[in-house]
Amino acid sequence: MLRFILRRLLAGVFLLFVVSSLAYLFLYLGAGDIARQILGVSATQEQVAQKATELGLDQPLATRYVDWLSAAVRGDFGTSWFNNQPVVEAITSRLAVTLSLVIGTTILTAVVATALGVWAAKKRGAADRLVQIVSVLGFAIPGFLIAIFLVNVFALNLGWFRPTGFVQLGTSFPGWLSTVTLPILALSTGAIAAIASQVRGSVIDTMRQDWVRTLRSRGLSENRVLYKHVLRNAGGPALAVLAVQFVGLLGGAIIVEQIFAIPGLGPVAVGSTARGDIPLVMGLVVVTAAIVVVVNIVIEILHGFLNPKARIS
């Protein structure tokens, strides 16, 4: 297992290198006159040339990338071009907010989707059709529409939750819960639909296997067969979908944070992209890619734990 984790970590480092290289190349090739964009149309040509020299834009692109990469390896992603804030500080100060939403959504999704999928596979009939209908609706309705609906009904009309803002978990747990409940519900709808459908299909397919019939013939109860054996073997595909959904939730959180005015990475990502703040955008790209790598490693370890056939010694 240790060798497997090391191989995955090395593959993750290579992926980070490829992603950062392509992102750097595309961002700078499509940026145009960066110094002019920063200073505005009223700046003189001398001021623009001075700004370009200050930012190192007068150097070849390959030289700039090597300088950026050598600094990034040491944890220095540069400074924002527009507010002079270190990129690491701008990201880390908001990363915990976004991760609290995404992790909370992932936990809720895993619990609810597994319960719905198992229920549909076990009961079949009307329960199965109901879960399939809910899954289709979850796919069809965009998350931002669900977010707006939740704000209007449960925050503005009923007053059960705060419509905007964010309270740190360490400051007040009830306040934190009041600010994250609606965003988590908005984010989890589509993910629950996808994973519940996957769990249902995997459980039904597993229950048709010969070894399941053998367990039943030995006198094991249906619940023991389902929850101790079938669910563990059917969990692999669902975990794979959960990993994909986690990555998608990082993107979905950007929109949801805008709607609920949550100071996470969403406003930073939107603002830096709109202004063309390349150092900040590059920092966000690397951090997001690193999170994706870590999540995939964790998911594959869990898959090996649930399914002995998938374990790598």
C-alpha cells in the first residue's frame, strides 16, 4: 500500500507540473498587453514599459516560467498585481471557507445518496421509481436555481437561516451552521442525484452475483448480506463518482459563494480572472489541482479498504 501511495504521489506531482505549465502558457499567451491593462489607457508608454520591466514581462516566457516554478516549489506564488497581497495569503485566508462547504456537502451527499440508493435497490417498485425521479430532477435543475429558491423561502420568507455572510466555525458553531446549511443543500442536490443512482445500480448488480446467493444459502440474514458484504463490494463505483463530484463541487462552490456572499475562493477566482491577475489565477490553479490529487488518492485507498480485490500490496 505504501508503494501504491508513493506512486500516486509521484503521478500527482507530474500532473501538477503539467497543469501548471499549460495554465501558465495559456494565460500569458492570451493576456495581451498586461502592463497596459494594469495601468489603464491613460498611462504613458514610458509608464507601461516601466511596469512591464517591474513585473518581468520583458523577459522571455520560458525564463519567466522557470523563475515562477522555482519560487512556487518553495511555496512562493508571487504577489497579486492589483492589490499587492501575497498569493499564498490571499488563497489560504479563504481556502478553509470553501473547503468547509465542499467537505460538508460531500459528507451529506455520501450519507443521503447511499441511503437512497440502498433503499431503492432493496425495496424496488415504487421506492425505486421515486429515487429515479428524484435523481433525474436533481440532474435537470441547476444548482444556482436551487440556491436562489432556498434563499427566498428559508432565509427571506421564513427567516430560519441567514441569507448571506459567513461565520467561522471557531467563532460560533450555531452561527456557522446557519450560514452553511443552505449553500450545502444547494451544492449537494446534483451530487446526491448522481451518486444515489450509481449506488442503486451497483447494489442491484452485486446482489445478482453468485457469491451473494451462496451467502444467502448459508442462512445469513438479508440485512447482513446487504450491509456487510454487498454494500462494501458495490461501494467502489460510487466512490469513483464521489471523487468526480468533489472536483465538480469546487467549481460549483464558486457560484454558490457568489449567491450567498460567502468570502471563500469563489469571489477571488471570479475577480482575479476578470481582471487578468495571472499570479493569483496560477495560485488557484495549483491549489485546485493539488486538492484533486489528494482526493483521488484518498478515494483509491478507501476503495481498497472496502473491496479486498482492489487492494494493492
